[in-house]
Amino acid sequence: MRLSTSLRELIGKRDFYAGGLMLLLGLGIALKGSSYRAGTLMHMGPGFLPTALGILLVLLGIAIAAASLAPGADEHGDDQSLLPEHPQWWAWFCILMSPIAFIFFGRYFGMAPGTFACVFIAALGDKTASWKGTVILASVVTVFGVSLFSYFLQVPMPILTWRGEF
Amino acid sequence: MIEQALSGLWYGFGVAFEPHNIMWCFVGVLVGNMVGVLPGMGPLATISILLPLTFGMKPVGAILMLGGVMYGAQYGGAICSILLNLPCHPPHAVTCLDGFPMTKQGRGGVALGLTVFASFVGASWGITEMIFLSPLLVKAALQFGPAEVCSLMLLGLLAGSTLARGSPIKGVAMTVLGLFLGSVGTDLETGSERYTFGMTELDDGIELIALALGLFGIAEFMNSVNQVAPINTKYTNVGIKDMRPTKADMKRAFFPMWRGTIVGSLCSLIPGTGPTIASFVAYATEKKISKHPEKFGTGLIEGVVCPEASTHSSVQGDFIPTMSLGIPGDAVMALLLGALMIQGIVPGPQLISQHPDIFWGLVASFWIGNIMLVLLNVPLIGIWVKMLAIPYRFLYPSAMFFVCIGVYAANNDFFQVGEVAVIGLFGYVLLRLGFHPAPILLGFVLGPRFEENFRRAMLISRGDILVFVERPISAVFVALCLILIGSQIYFRLKGAKADLEPAAENAVSDEAAPELAAQQVRATPAE
């Protein structure tokens, strides 16, 4: 009985997931690291330090998860929820898509379309964004950004192109 | 000794007064002051955005500018916290406590004026300390072999991760993760690929700029998008006339200012305790020795100038271990060190003798930059105050563009732009899980050098791991590491017990301070 309540308590804690993530990362690092030559302590191979770090990360992950069960661990004032109070899925999606759009439009159509798409998509994430305001913002940043980076700083990226054929 | 330092300083002024250097210094402090004022942009993100632009510059100009961004942002951050009650940057969280009540009483201008003055005093002290202490440290550090360097780095990493914000174990986990990320790519000694998963773009390792912009740019934007409360500009009507303090104010601020400066400089000598901790310790000390501690928090000028002087003295002091030992105390310093490394300069004790222009030029530029900041902040206060009103919905999309183009320009490669998106997502997951990603950068920058020195130490000692405790200097560092870990565990156990007792102690005790700063920054309280 007691085991199941403490298990339930554990699953409700954020640090359980924090520790778990570190544990998984550490395991991955250590397993992949053991495929490289470890060598001896005197002549260390490329796999020695990463594997050691992976093992250390596994131990730290266990410690983080265990510490969340200690009495008084809750009183640090941190919120224990995994998601913030108002999850912003749309805004997060927009922010993450913005570099992707920059890559796509930048590679195939040049710096100006890339910049415009990057700013436009990112700006859509704000809940007060309007189409008009977003277009204006993206245009202003495009004009300013292209003149700064292309003319002044000479970043070798064509301003306008078609499907990447320079 | 003193003569040598003064002649070095004289030489440094010569370097810093070269027209292009003084221009870059000005650009740096201007941009720094600007982002310091803007809520939601930090010096870390700004320095990483500017980093690719410095590749074409000479190393001196580059480091002068990036350094300027860092201390410029500290000046700007004070405006934000005093007038808006928004601690945009953690070191200024404590300034809000007395700064904003002063603003409500209509004395915000006075608080700002004295803050600028106190900041200048604090910074000047920090610079003086740097001039005289760095050569001494270098003299000691030149005797270090690989074993000493290794254990010193270990101490720096441990201090940086356990004394910073948040839970110490999580900090250490982040450092370990950073050390690992530093090992991705081609192994320097054997030339074999590590963790590249067949992607040739990763052969040179993870790009420092992509890591920094992912963690401190994209992850931060994801954290604050649609969460930033609308800004209350009711009190931001401050002009230059309001800034002149009365004689009584000057008198009351004088001693707290110096006490703050001293606390800050002491804090900067302990690796890992950056400006945030310095400001909290200074405030707590000032409150403790004050004759009327109950009045703190109601708008006392002492409660504003003391932490601000301490922040600035510690910011400048943080450059000491970074420049003289090559061991950065926090993530910003790690980034500056990374910038030097990109320029092909090897950080470490030999830096001052091999590149005196960089070291002394930087020291001299600190004076020049701080004077510029005083000049920028006093007459132009109206402009800075107007900038406070720039809404976040314009800010972060524009910043996203700078992130993308900055990462692209580092190598002219789109792969890194994808890298920054992946790192950003990962960084946000870490933030939500209660990790503070700053130690990752610390581990990442020191990682390759740590591995190199560790290997060398092991080779020299013929695989004897005990070499770290057999050599006396190294043994001292290892002992300090153990004391650090021991005291953390001790305070943790003791703290857990104290939590159960209802006795509410000092509101801002030294221990709770970083925690509080983190919370305040997360919550971004608005009136």
C-alpha cells in the first residue's frame, strides 16, 4: 500500500521527470560512449570522458528524482507542474517554426523572403497579433535586416533568388 | 609591481583610445544599455547575437564591444527595475524592493541618479581590483601544471553550478551535460568522431553561438511569449532634472555605496558567485547593520545604492579569474571567453603577457565605457524610459530574425539554424523541468580544455589518479571542492529542518536569495 502511495506521489512531481530525463540522457551517452575506444587511464581514448560523464549524469538523475521525495522538498516555492499555467502551444509552435521557415525560404528564395517569413511566423505567436501589424513588422525588419546584414556586414547570402539557383 | 601595473594601464589607454576601438566600445555599451532597459532581452542573448558580427573584427575591438554589452546591460537593468518594478535581469531583483517604492513616492529620478553614481563607484573599484590582482594571480597560475589546471577548473565548474540559481544538484547535472556537449565532434587527440551520428556538420562540434542562442534566446522567448504582463508606464515620466539628489540623499547614500562596493568585490573573488548573489548579500548586510531595518522595502535610498554598487563591482571583478586564469565564473564570462577562443586566442595565465593589448585595452576600456554610460544615462534618461514601452510582441519576432541570421552568419551554413531550433526546444524543456541552463554554457566552454588537461595530467602521472591530491596546490583545490559539496549537503539538511519550523526568518536571507531572484524574474510582477 505504502509503496503505491509513494509511487503516486513520485509521478506527480516535476523533479521525477527532471531526474528521469537526466537518467535517460546519461544512459544514452554512456551506451554510445562505450562504442568508442576507452583506452587506459594513462592513454585515454576518445570514449573515456564521455562515458564517465554519462554515468555521472545517470547518478545525478537518480539523485534529483530521489531528492524530490525528501521531506521539505516542496517548500522551495517552485511550481511542480510540467506545463505553465496557460500553455502556449500555438506560440511555441510559431517560435520553433520561425527558424525552419528561415532555412526553407532562405535557401530557396534568398535572404529577404527568409527574413520576412521568419519574423512573420514568429510574430503570429502573440495572441494580440493582427495580420496587418504582423505584415508591417515583418516588412520593417526585412528592410532593416537585409540592409544591415547584406550591405554592411556582407553576409554571403543572395537577397532574392529562385529555388536556390544563384 | 605597482609600477608595472600602471605602465600596463597607460599602454591600455593607448589601445583603447584608438578610434576604432573607442567606437566599438561605444557601440557595445550603447547596445548593452538598450537591451538592459528592454524587458525580456538579456545580455547573454545579446552577446551571442553580436558574436558572429565580431568575426571580421580585430580581437581587441571584438572583446571591448562584447564586454561593453555586458556591463552596459547592468546600467540599463537598473532603470527597468526602479521605474517598472520589473527585475528584467536577476542582479536587479533586489533593487526593486526599495527602488520601486521610491518611484511611487515620486523620487524615482533621484534613485536613478544615485544608482548611476553608485554604479560608477562600484565599477571603478572593480576595475582597480582587476588591475592589481590579475598580475598577482597570473604569477601564481604560471606555476600550474595540467593537474592543477584540472582541479582548478573542477572547482570553478562546481562553484559555478552549485552557487548559482536553483537547486545545486540540478546545476551540477547541467554542468555535466555541458561538458558532454563540449565533447561532441572530432576528438582533438585521436581525430575520431564522437556523437556526430554521421552528420558531417557536427564534426567541428556544436556551435557555441547556436548553443547560447538556443538556450538563452529561443528557450527564453518560448518561456515569456504571451506571459509578459502589459507594462505600467504610469511612473516613467522622468527627466534629467528629477535625477539630481539632495545633499541629504548624498550623505545617506555615501557609506552604503562603499559597503556595497566592498561586498561586491569580495563576492567576485569567490568563483561562481556572480552579481546576483553579490547584490542580495549586500542588501542583507545593509539591512542588518542599519539602525532602522524595518524601514527597508519602503523606499530607502540605502536599499538602492548598496546592491547596485555591489552588482557593478562584482561584474567588473568577475573579469579577474576569466582573464587571468581562463576560468569563467558564470555563463556571460564563458561566452566572452568563447569569443576570444573563436578569435584564435588561448585563454589562460599566459594571456596577459602574450596579448597585453587585449588585457590592458579591456581594462582601460572599462573606465572609458563606464564614463560613457554615466554620460549616456544622465542626459538621455528620457529616451531609455521611452524604450521601456516597446511591447514584447515586436521584440521577440525581431530577435528571432537576429538569432537566425546570427547563427547562419557564423559559418554561412543553414544546418546551424536547425541546430538552434532543436537546442531551443530542448532548452525550454529543461527550463520547465526546473533546470537553469547557464551552467551548460560554462561546462561547454571549459569542456575541451578540461579533457585535454585531464589527459595530459594522466599521461604525466602514468595513469595515477592520486596525482590530484599528491601535488599540494592541486590538493588545496580538491579540498575546496569537497568543502563546497559538504557545505551544500549540510545546508540542504539543515535547510530542510528549518523549513519545518514556522519561524519566519529574515525575508532576504543569504541562502534564499538566489531562489527569490529566480522566482521574481519568473513571475515578472506588475503593479
